[in-house]
Amino acid sequence: MVNRELEALLAVQADDAAIREIEARRDALTPRLALLDATQKRAVEEVARTESALERELTRQRVLDTRLAETRVLHERSATALANAERLSEAAAAAGQVEVTRRALADGESEALALARRVTDLRTALAAHREVLAQVSTDQGDARAELERQRASIEAELATARARRQLSAAGVAAGLLSKYDRIAARRRADALIEVRDFCCSACDTAIPLQRRPLMASGSVIEPCEGCGVLLYQRAST
Ligand SMILES: [Zn+2]
């Protein structure tokens, strides 16, 4: 009775080991994908940063253009006022105004030149960053497709292994299975351990003398007093 259950639980354990191995292969794909994502993210951010810098400069350019147009109107108005001045005091005031607006125009125009240079530089940089991004996407295309192919195949393997495990588990009593599950989850390794020379092969703790005959009969599955794994012994040994 216990023997049949022992064999069933050993089958579950073998299935679990296979599942852990498949999961480890699946998890190993994650950092490779993360590396691709990080490279792409950097390229995307570079493009976005340059785009917004360009947008800021273009806005400043529009504001400056408006201000320059207004200053030009003021300048023409004061030049007209100077030309039409009839009294000396009027002429002096208009000349002062002409000078102020002339200087404002000169300042605005040199600022416009500097802005235009920055806009040109940013457009050049943006084109370069976009090219890098396109190159990264092209380069990563194959790598991503390969990773995706591997992931899909591993997931399929995992589904098969889990289905097999479910079948194996059907042969084990619910109480024993949940005890096994708890220990296996904690250890992330085998929970059902064979007794060797009346010692637990996981922690080397000796089986107490009074428990040995029952253990040797192969009819019990009992927890190790040292590490808590489930111990079994085959009747023949
Ligand atoms: Zn032990």
C-alpha cells in the first residue's frame, strides 16, 4: 500500500525536478531580454530627449520672431517720428527711441542667429539618434525573435511537464502530497529522501534505533528529525 504510494510520490518528485530544470532555463532568458530592453530604452530616451530639446528651441524661436517683429515696428515708428520731428526736443526724444530699438533689434537678431545654430545642431543630433534607434531595432529583431522562439518552446515543455506531474500526483493521498509540496517548496529541491545506512541522505542525521525496524520494512514515509524531509527506505535494503 505505502509502496505503491511511495512509487507514485517518487514519480511526482521526478516530475518536479524536471519542472524546476525547465523553469530555470525559462528564467535564464529573462536577463537576456532585459539587456535588449535596456539598450533599446536608452536609444528611445536619447531620441525623446533630443526631440524635446528641439521643441523647446523652436518655441523660443517663435517667441523671439514675434518679439523681433514688434521691435521692428517700434523701430520704424521711431525712425518715422525722427524724420517728422519739428522741434529739437522731439527730435532728441525720437533719436533716443531709435537708438533703443536699434539696439534691441541687434540683440534680438544675434540671439536669433544663435538659436538657429542650436536648432540646426539639434536637428542633426536628432537624425543621428533616430538612425541609432532604427539600427538597434534592426539588430535586435533577430535576437528577440530567437528569444521568443525559445520562450515559446520552453513554455510548451513546461505545460507538458506540469500535465505529467498532475497525472503522477493523482496516485498520492492528498495529505501526504500537501506535506511533500510544503517541504519541496521550502527546499526548492527533493523533499522525499532515501535512507542510507539508517541515516538521512540529506542531512546525515541517524534514524533513532526504535524507528529502524519500521523504516526497514519499507512501509512508512516519515519526516527526518534533523531536517524535516520525508524519509523512505525500500523494503529490499
Ligand atoms: Zn535529514
